[in-house]
Amino acid sequence: MKGFFIADYSPEHEKFLEVVLPLIREGKTVYLEDIVEGLENAPAILFGLFSGRNVGKQVVVVSWE
């Protein structure tokens, strides 16, 4: 396994957005969000995040306002 440090790729960020954003807009690339409501649920969600239970980007909604 080889890791990477995201800051090493910051010069490539604009190029990445130029390539990926049109693909998302066209529906050719799809991303998933795992949304849970309530800050009180954050500890359980954090545990699930580190145990592989979530799918996609994990989001805790504190308020819809």
C-alpha cells in the first residue's frame, strides 16, 4: 500500500477541476453522499467512518437552515 499527501498535488487542482466538473455535470461521473441528521449522531457516524460502514462522502447535517 502506498499513501499520498494531498498537498503535494495542489498545483494540479485546477486541472483536475477542469476535467472532472464537466463529467459530473454530464452525469458521466457520480459521487455518493452518506447523509445523517443531527450532531448527536456524529460520534456513531465517526466510528462507522473508521470501520468502513459508510459509502461515499460522510456528511452530518447539523441544521438545514
